[in-house]
Amino acid sequence: MKSSIITIEKISRLLLASLMLNVICMAGVSAQTTTVYARVVLQKVAPEKVQEFLTEARDIWKPAHRLRQQNGKITNWALYLVHFTGVNDEYNYASVSYYNAWEKTEGNDNWAELMKGLDPRRVDVILAKTRSINVRHALYSRVDGTTTPPNAIPAKYFEVDYMKAKGAAADYEKVEQDIWKPIHQTLVNDGNRASWTLWRLEMPGGTGNAYDYATANAAVTYKQLLVETYEDAFKKAHPGKNPQAVFDSTLKSRDLVKREIWELVDSLN
């Protein structure tokens, strides 16, 4: 009898543990948010080919990306002009596709089908031409970002900062999320910036990369890129904190490798 009671108690504990595990797993799933991925294709367009490139982007590539969006492959596509570039720079445009799942980032699109309205021979020419100007591919995942107010004016300019974490990646991300995100959110709330986003470089991976993160500070106007209210935003976001101590901790967490200004040329959304 005693043995039976012990057995029943063991079974009860196992059932309870199993139930608790299911509750924890379900809670974890429901708490997860969708990760946004950005596949960035950096492109080098010769000065004499810019108008042809922009025309094909508008008339051929944008409709093809629209079909990708309608098919659920991507959530958005955008084309950016990279400012302050010359003939000796590696790239001057960036084509970016945005995804809501890792598996969708696989490069398995049937471009001939997406461009089925064109002569197949022209499709081959366009694909070959585009591949010849694609100088680098990279895949990023969105780590965090500010909340955009309703009815906000879409951003046109982006200050892109490339970062190299000095220590553990988690330590650097904590600095960005705990210190800088509140500051950028204040700038957004006050109408001095459109948004801020922290991106992690996923591919290519490895310690040999010059940078492993990028932040994008979005602005509605070119003038807005030059923020002159950082001090006020800091005081609002971190009242009572020592600015110099915060800046020192930032410098210890990462190196700012380079900065670029991107201008939105076209997009689906």
C-alpha cells in the first residue's frame, strides 16, 4: 500500500512538472517577437549608368519586388543612395530586402517568373547586368529600435554607423539598449529624429569582420541629421546621470568604424 502511494506521488510530481514545463514553453513562445532581417546588396553604379540604373529599378525591379511582397517572401524593399561617394569608392547604392523570418532570406527567388512580363532574353541581360554591379552582400538582424509615433512623416535620410564591439556582444547591446535607445526615443518623441534601429551583422560572420553591428538614425530632412539637442535629450532620458561616465562606458563597449549617409530613393511601403 505504501509503495502504491509513493508511486502515485511520483506520477503526480511528474505530471505537475510536465504541466509546468508546457506552461513555461507556451509563455516563452507567446512572448517572442518576430525578428526582422535585412538583406543588403551594396552596388557600384558608374556615373554614366545612373539614370539607366534608376529607370530599371523603378520599372523592372520594383514590380518584381512587389510580387515578392505579395507572395509573402519579403515585407519591404528599398533602394538607397549612399552620399559622399566617388569613382574610387566600393559602392554608391544599396538595395535592401526586409524579411520576417530567417528561412525567407534564402536566395531562391525565381526572377524569370517574377519578371514574366518581359522577354526572357531581356531578363537574362538584366540579371547579368545587375549581378555585375553587386559588389557585396550582407545579412543583418534587427536587435532593437525606437517606437515611431502614429502618423509620423516617413524618413528620407539615414545616418548609418558601423560598430565593432570591443568585448562581449551582449555587453555592447546592453549599452545601446539601456543608454542610447532612451536618448534616441526622446529625440523621436520631441520630433528631432524619425527613428533609431540597432542591427546585428549575421552574415558574413567571423572575427575578421571590420564591424559587427550597425545603427541607423533616421531623419525626415537632411538638416535633421545634424542633431543639436543631444544634451537636452540625455537629460530627459537619464536625469541625474553623469554624461561623461555614460560616454566613457560607450567608448569602452565599441569602436565607431565608419559613418555613412543614405538617402531613400524608392521603396514598396
